[in-house]
Amino acid sequence: MQPLNSNKPIQTHKQKIKKILTCFILSSLIILSKTYPLNLQKNELDNLRILLEKINTEDINLTIKGNYLSLKYSTEEFPSIYQGGFHLANQITILSLKPTLKFFYDHNYQNTNEIQNYKNIMILSSNYLEYKGKKYRGKFLIIPKDKNYYLINLIGMDDYLRSVVPSEMPSSWELEALKAQAIAARTYAIKVTIERRKKGEIFDLYSTVLDQAYYGMEKENPKTDEAVYKTKDLIIVYNNQPIWALYHSNCGGETLDGKIVFPQRLNTNDQYLSPVKCLYKGKNWENKVELYTIKKNLAKLINSNIYSIDNIYTNNFKIYFVYNKNSIYSLYTWEIRKLIGYNIIRSPYITNLLIQGEYVIFQGIGFGHGVGLCQFGANMLAKNGFNYQEIIKYYYKNIEIIDLGRWLENANI
């Protein structure tokens, strides 16, 4: 198909063929997510699809910046081949996605392109792609699903980790701790990617702490780059399967049993997230919550009116609410974090509760869910001479650290 913008450079026949083949290969990688192959190859796991945003099509003015940008698209008739406009610009503004794709290059609003019956959109750059003030490597995809559109960053594993590691752990920390973080983050990415591709999801990972924090190129740092490259392709396996390599900021002195906190992810035979003592004892925290908020949330849980909360106490990672004079309802401390807010109830280690007027005072220690690798603890181990392998085996029990390619040779997915 001919480019829609008359200012676009003329392409030779060979150039067109080369571009079509390149796009065909990329689109094939996307299609793989819908029918996950049994004989998965390493390069298929090296093209991660990171969800940046779910796009509101009712009020859209999507601006993407970069160097020598171009927009391509596939159609319903040819869904596996990206084609269309190839324009070397510094900015693309998308005005509409539904039902017609409308966009213009740079600031030339009067030269708006319109494309009907398109399927997916690909945006490429010679250097980086910038969206909402953050710069990203790789490519952008805009993919429709269930009447919504999703902005996805297609990126290689190493470049993904170059942003994730310093987003999740301070780059000033010990190199061996950063290496352990890189391996844990890589393993988590592999595990989640496999699970989501089996389900036919259009993306592999959230860009937020719903999975792993991924904040683009500006988080990259030479020291964390070194941690990524010196542990290249290393993953953690248990019974020859990648583990749920969970990690958190600090555990408060002892990690929790992953089977209890995350029963939906682990079965009774998975022992690698067993509790361990930690050198880092954590920091105390205190926050208060309105009693009205407690009543409102509790009423939703039990589907009944709450007239009074007469007492609240904690014991063995459970919180007990005495309400309406003689009724008791209990929640695990990690469940109340979800109910009230993760930044308010900063960890499951709640050491004290107190009703004070119209507020409930929560006191605790640590930060995060408390399962798996304790990041502050890992850094303390590194300061005490532990290498990255010893750190990983300290927090994840009965595991192996192996090369991703070696694992794929014998993987049963």
C-alpha cells in the first residue's frame, strides 16, 4: 500500500521487501502469544510485551515522540503484515482510534492521515520512543481487545531489565545484591510471560508494581547495567520450572511462607518460598485510618451493616474485628493491606492496633508483602561478603540457578 503522506520518502522495491519481511517477523512474535508453542525458543521469550497504558478511546490525544519515527499498521485482510506510512518524523499525534485511525506527523495538523479497517499499529524509532515524559527502547504496539486499546512496549529482555533493576532496587547498592535482583526480576518476567501467553493475553507484563516497576530509559545506570549483563540469561528454577521469584523491600526480620500469602500461585509441594530469618530487622511504621473507613470496608466484606466496632486486635498475622457488640470477623494482615491500602498498611507485620477516637492506629515493621527475597536483607548479605548465588539461595530454598537456553532444551511447557 502506498504511503498516505505525500512528503514521505520514495522507497525502492528492495527496501519495501526488506521492511515487509521485518514486520512479518515481528508480527509473528505477537501471534505466538495467542497459541503458545510447546517447543518455545529463547528468542520468543526475548521479545517482551510490556503494557504501558489502557487507552481511553473516548478522549484521545495520544502523542509519541522520538527520532525518525514511523507508523505502520496491519489490516483485517492482512493481519500478519505491517504496512502503510513510513515517515521520518519527530512526533506522531493520534487523534482517533475508533472506528477510523486518524493521525498526523510532527505538528502538521492540517495533513491528517485516515486509515479504515486497520487491525494493529506499530510505531518505530531509530533511537527511543517517548510517551508521557518517559523514554523507552524497542517498539510501541497499539492493539485492540474487548473494545479497548492497549499501548504496549515490545522490548528485549536485557533492555527491559536495565530499567527494572534500578526501578526496583537503588543502583547505589552492592553489586552482588543488584545481580541477585536482576536474576529474580528476569525469572519473574519469564514466569509471568509464560503464564499469560498460555492464556492468550495480548501483553506479558504490567509496567507497574502489579508486576515489576518499569520506568523507561532514564532509570538506566551503568552499575545496574553491569548487574544485568553479568547475570545474562540466568534464571531460578525449582523442580525444573521457573519460580515465582517474589521479592519485597524489607521483611521486618523474617520472610513469610509464600504458600499462605499467595495460595493461588503456589501449591503445597512448592517449598522454595519457605520463611527464612533475615539480617535486616526493618523499620517501624505507624499510620492511622478513619474508623468510618474500616466500618465501610468491613460492611462490604460481610454484606451487612456495621453499627459499631468495639475492639480490634491482632494475633499470629490475623486481625480480629469485634463489631455490633458480639460479632467477630477476622482477616489475614496481608488481606487488610489490600482492603485499606498498601502504602497505609505497609507490611503484614502489624505489631499493635489501637482505637483512638474516630481513628484506628496501625503500627508495624517492614515494607512489602514479606515473601521471597528481602531487598534490604539482600544488600546487607552482600555487605557481609555473600555473592549473588548465595543471596538467592538464602531466600529461595532448594532451587537451581541455570541458563535460560539450557532450561528451554528440556522444558515441559
